[in-house]
Amino acid sequence: MEIRGSLGPDPRAVGEARRLTETTLRAWGLAALSETACLLVSELMTNALLPARSGAEIVLHCGPDGGRIGVCGTSPLGRKGS
């Protein structure tokens, strides 16, 4: 299972990413991981958004071998993944 979201260069995007993470984890039956995952997403989104002042993409992946959270800035000056 995988969910992707593109978020704009707005400080409110951090909250949107947290809500996407919490909603997705609940839907996947992984609500117990929500608090830790949301903290991680907040840090990654802040790191992606602030330096370049551009948007970011978040990817939430859950498979048989575990899960993955990825955040990547969308600056036209280059991509820096977290």
C-alpha cells in the first residue's frame, strides 16, 4: 500500500502532512504508530519546506517487510530527500 501527497510551500503544509499520515495509518490499522510517525513527518516536512521555500512530496508506504515514510522537497534548484 502506498499513499502520496504533494503539498505547497506553506507552513500549514506541515499540519496537512501530519493529518495525511494519521488518517492513512488509521485506515491501515496502524493507529498505534501515529504519534511517532506524525512527529517524524513534522520534522521531515519542516526540513524540506524551510530551506528552499518550495513545496514537498510525502510518501507513506506499508508492505510485508515494514513501512517507510519519505519526504522530498520540490524545489526547482534540486531535490533533497529526507
